[in-house]
Amino acid sequence: MHAQSSPHTTTTTERGSFALARCSCGWAGPARRSRDRARTDAAEHARTNDDEATHRA
């Protein structure tokens, strides 16, 4: 029973020809030329941190 929503809300932003993943917790991924890779970075960050929060509960 994990009813809480994730405190990690991720987005991707563009800066010139680069895409960056960012999170509401303050995390920022590396600049990527691939938007898809930036989205993957964000998803991995959210999944990793959701897993840690589940194990602590």
C-alpha cells in the first residue's frame, strides 16, 4: 500500500541544442544532444528514488 505520490517530479528543458533533465528535488542530469536520452535520465532518476523511498517506508 503505497498511496503517496512521488516527491520527484521530472521535466526536460532545452538549452540551445542540448536537452537537460531536471527534478523538483534539485537534481539535474547531464546535458544531452538526444531529447530521448534526457527523458530516459529523468525516468531513471525518478524510478531509482521511488525505489529508495519504498524501501525506507
